[in-house]
Amino acid sequence: MNIERLDDLGRGIGYLDGKITFIPWTIPGDVVEVIVTENHKKYNVAKVKHFIKYSEKRIQPPCPYFTKCGGCTLQNLAYNDTLEYKVKKIKNIFKKNKIDINLEIIANSNPYNYRNKISLKVIHGKIGFFENSTHQLVEIDGCIISNQALNKCIPLIEKMNIINGSITIRCNQNEEILIIIESQDNLKIDIDSLKKEIKLVGIIINDKTFYGENYLFERINNVLFKISYDSFFQVNSSVASKLFQIVKDNISLNDKVLDLYCGVGTLSLMAAANAKSVVGIEIVPNAILNAIFNASINSVDNTCFVLNDVSEAVSKISLDFNKVIVDPPRRGLTKEAIEVLLKIRPEKIIYVSCNPQTLVRDYKLLNDIYEIEKSYILDMFSYTYHVETVLILKKR
Ligand SMILES: C[S@@+](CC[C@H](N)C(=O)[O-])C[C@H]1O[C@@H](n2cnc3c(N)ncnc32)[C@H](O)[C@@H]1O
């Protein structure tokens, strides 16, 4: 079977007796013999029995856990080919919805070791990631897309006597570390020896601060952000910097800005540098406290932050905004959020999305009134099939 292209999850696509077949870990140009693992009415999923020919595009994946961990499905492609795939993927998703899109590519200058956060599982004392969509643990001692400061923590966490649980490790660009543990086990934590190895800022166990602080600071584009252990922050600080600049460049003097799903106030504070005023809405209490604090430490006095579910908040807010930023979670905008956008009818909507499927779904609901002025693809999640897309929408 010839592998013709990649699907939206980075799996190779070929045809078996005319039926579309998805084969993980293959790339266009590979010729393979397969074993069907799932036989559905309209498609098969298959695995490679053996390679008859390797694609000329194929490179040796640098990660020893490639195909086992399931995180970086594109490591068998050269970096520029991963970007080409991502552009095609977004264009196709829009094209299927009869929308043509021209994307400016914002590449990742460090496509390895870029993540500032990793989430690990511990099962029966073994530490690793879950295999894609399963609860099978893939034991790891490092992750090639994670900051080396995070990788350095893994052997130290192994000594903590965690039998079962979840661990998130976060760091900033200064390699300061926050370790967040969820476990009911009797842990053995030697702070002094940890501090000799890493720049430990805090340890949080089951939502309680066990040592130090429960937040990190990060400086991006000369704005300082306090980020609590449970607040969202973009996982790739270098590409986030470019995203923040795009948002800032689309805000002008006298703009009244609404920032839906504002997190710790990142995009709000970028906008505030140019705008007359900014209102941010966010559901996580610590994130909104961070946002208020972040405005204050950066001497920003034209922002206001509201703790609420966007769907609930939008029915109560004024409609006096001429620009709206939205950066929702993967599920995209709610019906209520779309309704309020159509009521406010701002001159511009800056839609930041980590899920192109919900992005296009939402854009279609705005499409009568808004057209795409500019669109960007940011390689926030290099070597994975995930992408960050930004649409600058202007009123027709
Ligand atoms: C993709 S993040 C964007 C955060 C921020 N714009 C940034 O770039 O750092 C989405 C944010 O939406 C928040 N969120 C999720 N569901 C929400 C809801 N129903 N109402 C308000 N905020 C929500 C999450 O807590 C998270 O902070």
C-alpha cells in the first residue's frame, strides 16, 4: 500500500481495496504491507507489517520513545516538512468548509526542548507518559520536546517514593521549577538535595503548598507574569512571545477591548499597552487573581478582570467594545459567546485557537458579518500534530 498523505492526527493515509485506511507512524512516500487492527464500515485502522519502501522524506526520529509514547507523531519528518503538513492541514480543514485561507507561518526557532510544562503519570512506582489514548504507561527518563530543566527533575522525582499518582512539572525561562504532585502515597522528599540539583521554587502536593511558593514568574515581551500552579500558560514561551506581539499589533489607541478566556491576563496586558481599556474574563480563580496582580506589578491601570464562566458573564457585560480577543479551550466558543460577539459586533475579533476544527465551526457562525483579514499558524507544539492558529477577523 502506498501512503499518500497524512490525516489531521498525523497518521499516514492509504487505500485498501478502495477503503480509506489510517496507518500510524507512516508518512507520504512510504510503501507498506499492513495488518488491519480496526475494520469499520467506512475506514480501517492498520499497523505496518513491514516497510516495502521508505519515503525519501523519512528521517530518523531523535526520540527513543517515538511510536511508543504517541506525543510527537511527526518526528520522522524534517522540521520544514512538519510545517508544510500543518499548513496543509489547516487549509484543508477550512477548504472542507468552503473557506480559502492564506496562512503566515510563525515557526519555532527551537523545535526541541521547548515545553515549559510536562504532565507525567506514576503507576506502580514507574514514571512516564500514557501511550496515546490508552492507560498504558510508557516509561521515560526524558522528553525531547521538554525543557531540559524539566527533564532534570525526572530522576529526582523517581526518588520521592511515589507509587501511584500524577506529576506536573513547570518551569520558566530562568529554569526555575514548580513540582505539582497528586498522590496519596507516603512521599519522601529531600528539599536540600533537590535544591542542589534544580532551581526549585515550590512543591504542591494535592493542591497544598508543601514547600516554597505555589507560583512561578515568567517575563515575556517585557511584561512580568505571575502564574499559579493551576493557571493556564502557553507551553512554549518563545512562540507565545510572537503570539502576544500579533495581538498587541492589532490593538490601537482608544480601543475598548474584551478578552474572553483571559487566563493570567497575558493577551489582556499585551492589548492594554495600546488600548484605552481591557476587560478580561476567566473561570479559574487563581488565574484571575494572577491577572489582577499582573496588571498591578506591570503598572497597568486600564484593565479589569472578572471571575466567571464566559457563557454566564457575557449575558451580564456591557456591549461597548470595539475589539474582542477570544482564546478558548479546545472545545471552542460556546453558543452564548458567539451570540454576544454577534450582538457586540466589534470591528475586529482576534480569535486565538488551539483546535482548528472548532475554530472553523465558530468562524462559520460569524462568517456573514466577519471576513478573515489575516491568519497565522504558530508552531507552538512542534513535532506534534497540534497547531495554534490566529484569525484576525474584520467586519465586512
Ligand atoms: C487557551 S487558554 C488561554 C488563556 C490566555 N488567553 C493565555 O494565552 O494565556 C483558555 C483559558 O480559558 C479558561 N476557561 C476555560 N473554560 C472557561 C469558561 N467556561 N469560562 C471562562 N474561562 C474559561 C481556562 O482556564 C484557560 O485559562
